[in-house]
Amino acid sequence: MLNSDFECNKTLSICQERECAVRWFFCLFCFFILSINLCGAAAPTDYYNHVVFDNSITPDYYYYSSGRAVFPSTIELLSGALPVEKKNFFTPPNALRLHWRSVAGGSWETELRVVSMRNRLTEFRGDTLYIWCYSPEAIPAADLPFIQLEDEQHDFTVPVKLDAVEGDVPAKRWFQVRLPLSEFETASIHPFQARELHGIYFSQGATDDAPHTLIIDEIKIDDRSAASPVAAEVRAAPRAPKNVQAKGYDRHIDISWEPVKDSELQSYAIYRSEDKHKFQPIGIQSADIYRYTDFIGRAGVKATYRVKAVDRSYRQSAFSEAASASTRELSDDELLTMLQEACFRYYWEGAHPVAGATLENIPGDERIVATGATGFGIMALVVGVDRGFITREQGLERLTQILDFLEKAPRYHGAWSHFLNGSTAQSMLVFGMFDNGGDLVETSFLMEGLLAARQYFKGDSEAEQSIYQRITHLWETVEWDWYRRTSQNNALLWHWSPQWSWFIDHRLTGFNETMITYLLAIASPTHGVPASLYYTGWAGQSEAAIADRSGSSGSTAGDRYLNGHTYYGIKLDVGSGTGGPLFFTQYSFMGFDPQGIRDRYTDYFDNNRNLALIDLAYCEANPGHFQGYGADDWGLTASDDQLGYLAHAPDPTTDDGTITPTGALSSFPYTPEASMAALKFFYRELGDRLWGVYGPHDAFNLSRNWFSPVYMGLDQAPIVVMVENYRTGLVWKLFMSNPEIQPMLDKIGFKPDRAAKASADSQ
């Protein structure tokens, strides 16, 4: 909901640009507001090259801020951060509140940090810093605070007075401060780099010993010319969006529309009404995105929506036709379909527009396609077709696009790199200069998805026969045996580079996510490795294997592959320490079905279930006393984190209070009741901060009031696929039906569970 003054737009005339100001609002894309979430081909890079702050995901205080005061001066803080303002804002639904008292002998400062997103380069573009401001009472210009800027290298500028307005600050009027970046001279020993902006500081100005409040919103860097409207005779307004549709779910409504084809289009403005008469703007989406999620938070609400298109010159289209929908209480089965459909969109609407493959994360670097996540996305694509989210023809078209891309990409003895450029198909060295070759583990994740798709799309049509043959060729040209290095080596290696050879020298040792690599290497009909490597490499007992396990887990429990310890009353047959992050139970088992069979060590379905139950029990015990942990709030696995990408597990060393929804939700086959409880908690209790058009955001930490701003390709697909395996076993059945799989299991010595247990008991 907007400030009522905004709609009539009579109060934005401080710079005598009333018409420009209202149009300015409509060109804003607000990724981080509670009810606006990304969807489409990719998050528009240009937006993140300009916007420093638009909204807070959390409604109480802003995670990416801090402050401090020296008595007798004061600055209002909540948990050490800037409070969120919910009544007055320029971009809905909130702004930030500066409330201070500057007194001689004291001081105060607050920092507003740029949101760091994985793999996104900080590169702000423009010549002017813009800040929208509002004060409930007039403030003399002389009493406004100072502002300083700091870059990524912690070089900083001289203080500049926040008074780039005509006269004093008026009461109850939004106005825009415009500060040329040329005024921010360096005060550090090195030049300040505005393009690498890291943070903005507001600090004490005149010591008038009086309380003041300044609400700040929509901070960005841009060219001054970008804010200039175009006269009506120069360019017509864009056309209104067509085919607006609304679909209601349990607690939210999705709105979608056809994209407006206009080279100057900047954004869409979405309006909502609950009486079909008074429409209030509730959010903005960028020109590349034509879906919006309105999280209402309760069932039984009917809402009507209209959408406008807005171009770069701030011209608005007419309203679209209206679309209505209602929220309603969903059954558990319907909730699962809702969850799968939302997460599926990451791979359908969020795929790279050229490659059709999976982006590493959204938002992020839009060039980076992840090989393993693409394999996961292919399995999600199969589920999407089978569930009717898209047609079979659409699925075939997308898979063909992905195969075209993969066939162009460089291969290193058959293996693909971890990351590829979605436009050029060339390897991208995200992990540094030594990572310029093949990644066998990522290749195995990709092949896991391709082999499942090969069995799904094997109809009699020419298109499906072509898909089958092309996947078969890719499968048969992976040189798994090359990554053994020599015929005497007793394990597979993760990487090989034509420049650096075996320099990384990373041995694949279980138990972790790499089981599928050994299974496929043994199953290969053309470049297979001996089944003995399963026991010498994956489950090896060598000094190297023992060192790998104890080094990665920090525990000797399970360092010889078998564990046998009991945690929270639950026995763990295989695994290091308490078992590790939950993705160990998911990545290899999205295609490979562990039910009813066992090797000489364990039944991996039972072992995976026990690992998930240990994770659940750990979160219920909550030894770290983190907020929220419990029977419906659990799931420790690798994910986005406040400090980067971290692998969380049920142990004090790696647990920092961060819960990753994919951990619990991708455990549905193992823990259906506990996973359903987690789904309802994540969606119904945290949905206003956590839920978006791609389902749940990647991670959250209630103790730190942090919610990840990104989605990850490795995390959304396991939800889609493992939920489907729980519901129908679809992807398990497809992958296991490949003719190479059963012979591989026989070679290794997998047996039906009962027979294997009887054999073990007799020995």
C-alpha cells in the first residue's frame, strides 16, 4: 500500500518536477520488497548497477545496516540496525527511518551497505547519487546530516552535506536529493571508486540538540540525464499489457501478463484492489519480468489486479484489463503441486535465454550457467511436463535448446566445466585460474538428468528419437576412465585441465554428494571404470580416503566409510561425523533410486532417512539456541549464507543458525511428515519474507533477521524432483530404467535388501 499523498502526487513538487516524480516511481524495480519476487529469463543486470536500496525484506529493521552513537548524541536503532518505516514510503511497502539528535560533544553514524549477491560484480554506473527523502516535520537545511561513501577497498570520501534541495526540508513531502558524485572527493590514501560502492554513511551534522526524523527510500546511482522526461510529442506511451491473469493459491496470488514489446520499456507497475474500484499500486517489476507474486498471508481473500507498462521516459500506459483471483486453503497434495510449480519456474522462466540451461543463481551474474544445476533442471523439466506445467512439445523444445548448447561447449575428455557462459558456451573460471578444465562431478549431475530425460522422451516421433540419440552420444563420449588418471589409481579425480593437468588433485571419496559419479563411471558402456573403484575410491579404506573424511568433517567417526554411531537415538551406518549436510542425501539420489537394495554397507534409503532424521533431531534439540529451530523449522545443508556459500550440517562447527528450505523439502521421500510441517512453516509463517515466484528463497536465519535475496539452481530443482519421487517415483523410475544401470549395480554387488541382509547375517 502506498502513502495516500503519493497517488494524488501533489506533494512531490519540491524541485518543481511533480510530473517527473510520479513517473519516476513507476520505473523502479523492487526485488527485495516482501511481495515482489523475480521471474523471467534472468534478473536484469542493469538494475543492480544502479540501485543501492529500494526496500527491506524484513519489516522491523534492515539487515544490511548498522549504527552507533556517542553520548549525548543519539540515533534510533533496532538490534543495532536502522528501523524500517512502514507508514510512509516512496517505494512500497517500506523505507528506512533516520531519527537522531545531534549534541555538542557527541556523535552518531549509520551505515547502509550494498547487498552482496553471489557472483554479482559490484559495478555502479552513473554520475549522480539519488535519494528520496521525507520528513514528518520541517527540517532546516543546515541541520541535515552529512553523507560519506565507501568503496569495496574501504577507501572513503569527504563528508558532504545532505542538503541538495532548494531551501529547508518541507514537512510531509517527498523530495529527491541529487548529489553529483564529483562532489565526493576522496579522503582516503587511495582514490575513491564510485563504481565499487560498498556502503553509504549518514552522520552527525549541526549540533542543534533537537530531535529530527528523515525517512529515506530508493537510493541509486544513475546518470542525471536518465531522470529527464521526454515530451509527449517526441514519443508515445507504451501500450498496456495484455492477457493479464491471476491465479490464487493458499496464501498468495500470482499475476502474469504478456510482455510489452518496446525497446524503451523499463518496468511494469502492478495495482491491487479488494473492492474492484480503488486500485492501489503494490509493486513494480522490470521490463524483463512478466509475473508478480502478491503474498497476502491468509486464505479467503479475493483481489483484482491491473498492470501498467512504463518506459524509460516515465510514460505510463493505460491500465490493463483487470484479472481477479482468490486465496483458498489448499490440501497437502495441492500444497505440494504449488511448491513444485513455483520451484519449476526457476528452470523454465529463469533459464538462460540463449542456452536454455540453468543459471547459477538469480539474481547474480547472468552469464554463468551451472553444469550440474542444468542436469538438475532437466529432471525438473521432465517433472514439469509430466505435471502439466508445460506441454510435452515445450519440454522437447527446451531440451533441444539445451542439447544445442551442450554440444557447442568445450569438453575435456568428455567432461564439461563446472560453469559455462550461457551466450558463448565457453568455460567460465569462477573458482580461479586452475579451474579451466573438466569437472567430473558436475558432469555426472548433468548426465544424471540427461539419462532420466532420455527415458522420458523416447517416443516414436522424429523429435524424440533425435533427443534419445543425441543424449546417448553425449553419454557415451564422457571419458570417465580418463579421470582415473592411471590404470593403477584406485579412485576417480574431480578435475582435469589441459593447462594444469591434475594440479587440483581432488580425490573423490565418499560418503558425500559424489556417489553418482562412481555409479555412472562404472555404468558407462564406452569409457567405464572397474567396479572395484566403488570400494577402493568411493568407500575406500586407504590412508588418503581416511584423511579426506576426517579432514572434511573434523571427526574420526565414519572416517573408514562405515560410521555405526548413534546420534539422538538414530544409528548412522555410513557417513562422516553426524552425517553432513542434507544435499549428500539428494544430489546423487534424484535419479538413482536407493529403495530396496543395499551394498555391503547399508541400504542407502534407510541411511539417507536416518541422516535426515538426525538433522531434524538436531534442530529440535537446538544446541546452538538459534531462533526458530524446531520440528517445523529444520534443514541444514549447503546454501547461500550471510558470509557467502557455506555447507551447514548438524554440528556446532558448521551450524550458524541458517536454515535452507531445500534441505527439509527435498527430504520428502525420507521424512514426509516432518517435511510437510516444514513446508507449511516456511510458506504460511515466513512466506511474507521467504516465498516468491520460484518458491522459497535460498536460505534464512531468524536469529540474525536475514533472508537470502537469491535463489540457487542447485537448490530449487531437488525440491521439484524429490517431491515428485515421493509422490510418484517418476524420476527414479526413469533413471533406473536406463539399460546400463542394473548391470552396473550387479557389478558393484547391490542386492535386494532382504537377500543382502540375510547374506550379511550369515557371515
